[in-house]
Amino acid sequence: MRILVTGATGFVGKRLGLELVRHGHQVVALVRGPARLPYPVEFHHWDEKEPLRDIDMVVHLAGESIADGRWTKKRKEKILKSRTETAERLLQRLRLCEGRKPQLFLSASAVGFYGDRGAECLTEESLPGQGFLAETCIAWEAATEKARDFIPRVVSLRFGMVLERHGGALATILPVFKRGLGGKLGSGRQWMSWIHLEDLVQLILYTVRTPEVNGVYNAVAPEPVTNEVFTKTLGQALGVHTPFAVPALALKAALGEMSELLLASQQVSPAKILKLGFRFRYDRLVTALGAITKSVEKGRGALCQEHFFEHWLPQPPGEVFPVLAEPKIGKPFCPITCAQSLRAEAR
């Protein structure tokens, strides 16, 4: 299928696009400026006047980051508009789509929809909460629902905290914990609903191929944990102590209203998607964090760093790196010689 993805260069979108290509789909990325991705993709710009053509399904992930600065009045307006107005612009373009019309419109949302709810167990039937995040998610999902006017299947996935080494919350907190400076936030009793990036991508793929998935679903693992448990589990995975605690007042003083991201409590259940047959690979936090840290910190020490880079070249490997495609028989392998050869080939 031809699947249109917005936010394709982002944390979730980049991994999703790669998996879509691996499953034989063609990715059409809607971007705001020049972009490169480590897999074949057809780029279109938001401002171009030429209509889209033959779009079978849409995955809408675009939106301003909520964690890149204090929530001033201006910034909150930017965050809200990046979700509501972007969805409306996208739907306008999809209405004018030529050829095949989309049969699915899948949009991101967030568990911030529920607000700060203490220890209450939250399902898709729970009422929305209060606060800026809840208000943003309500407006976001309302904009998404307008797609039902002309698209048969509309899905909103309420993301929990997405866990993966090279992006999201872990990219920020791992360096702190690895140096033994991590600790619980506030009382530590606030509930955290999370999902491993691999499971989130598989959930999106499951939605694409499963017609029964329609409506709103919580995209979270079956085991929510308190912040205190999350802190201890991450410390154990890294092999470091987590002796510190950051008082709630200090977080509010430092971050203002944005401290809601760290202190709000949401114990969210994925029972609805489980009933349809989806299964999580990482259903427990200890398993998810263990997989993330296994090849780096557990194998090489807490202070070990991993630097990851991907780049797609439109030639077969044998043409790019013949030294790897056609090794000389009988010649001992030397990593230094190989690296020098690769640099020469790259030039």
C-alpha cells in the first residue's frame, strides 16, 4: 500500500517508516522542508499545490514537541495549533486526493488526555481530565474525528511514555542516571504509563492491517508503574544507585506548568486493544529496560555510550562497499585495515 506519514522524520515516525518499507509498503512522507531518511521514501511538502495521489492509508504523527521549553502562553498556542490546525490542513489535502482514497486515518494522541488522576485505573471510557495536556488532547482528537466525514476508519492512539535509547524521555534521563544522579520525582507515587518503541510501531502496523481497529485506543504496556518503581528499575538495569529525589516544589519552580509532564499520575490500561488480539513483546518494565540497556551498559559498564547513525544509499551494498561484498579469500581480517578501506571507498 501507499501510506502517507506525517512526522516521518521524528522519533516514532522514522522507525515506523523503516518497518513499513520492510513490510513491502511505499512510504509517502509529508514534510515541511528538505529531509532525508534511511530508507526509500517519496517526499511531498506541506505547502505544495499539487494534489496527493493514490493514498491508501494515513499515519499522522506530526506535532510540536511538548518538552522543548517552558509552557508560556505563546508556546502553548504553538503546541495546540501544531496538532489541531495541522490535522485540519492534512484533511483538506486528503479530500482533494486523486486516484485511490485513504481507507484509514490514524492519528497520535496521548495519555495526557486523562489529566492527573492519582491511582484511578483509566480506560478509553474514562472521562477527560483537566489541565493543558488534557485540553490539547481533547482538541487533537476532535480534529481527528472530522476525518470520519470521508474516511471509513479513523483511529486515535493515546501514547504513553515511549521508551527507546535514542529518543523520547530516555534520551534525556539516561545520561543523568548513568552517572548515579537519578532519583524519584516528587513523591514518586505518581503512576507512569509507558510503551516500548518497538511495541508502539508494531501496534501501528497491527492497526494498518486489522480492519476491526476503529476508534480510540490506549497505546500503553499492560504494566504501568509508579515513578518510584520506574526509578529503581532503571537504576537496576544500568547497575547504578538512585539515591536522589527531586521535590515537587523544585520541579514546579524550575519548569512551571510543564512540571505536569513529570508529576501527573495516569494509570492507563490497554485492555481494549488486547481484546482484539494484539500482544506486547515488552509487557513488563524490567523486560523493556533490560532490552534497551543489555547491549551497552550491562555488557560494557554504566558509563559506556552508544552512538547510532543510519544513512540510506540508493545503491546495492556491493557497489558502496565492495571490500565487504567480495572479501579476499585467505586474507586475515583486520578491523583497522577494513575501516581504512571503508573510508577510502566512502571518499
